[in-house]
Amino acid sequence: MPVSVKRIYEEYDKNDGVRVLVDRVWPRGMSKESAKVDHWIKEAGPTSELRKWFGHDPDKFPDFKEKYKSELKENDEQKEALDKLKKLAKENDKNLTLLYSAKDTEHNQAVVLKEILDHQ
């Protein structure tokens, strides 16, 4: 079973499995109760500098993806967060949903993390 990605604003589904928020900042207008998040691993998100540089520009996504993967390998905090995600994915047979708040469903950090987790 592959890891799933979903906007946190989408309705909760019991088939989501373990729900993990991978944004550094809590989503606007979302209460903790309605989010139904099992884990918030904010350190898995891109650094503020990278996020601001990217600005959710689809044309920058290939470069963002490479820079983000580098951060996940080189930044100790992010590396540890990725290890937590890998462990959760393994323990739950990849029945895991990565939650994000970006409007763009194809160009965000959760998509990159899913790719990494699916290939472990």
C-alpha cells in the first residue's frame, strides 16, 4: 500500500490510516479537533528559507524538490524527522496519510516525502 497525501482541509476518512501533518506552521483556520492529526512532525517540512524561495511556483518545483531532498539529508533536524516518518510508515505498513495545507496538490513537500517513503 502506498503512502497517501491529502490537504488537511479535506474531510477526515477512517481509511486515512495514521494522519501526519508535515507543515512547519499549523494550518490557518483549522482546529486541532477537526484536523484529527495523529502526529505533527513539523521538522519534516522545508526550511522557511526554502519555502519562501519556492513560493509554490510550479516552475520551480523540480529545483525545490532537489533542494528539499538535500535539506532532508543534510539538516540534522529534518533528517531525524524523516527517520520518524520512515519508522511510522514501516510500523503501519505504509497506511499513512501525509497532510499539508498548500492549495497546490501536485507541487508541495508532502508529494516529495511520499515519493521518498514509497521507495524505502
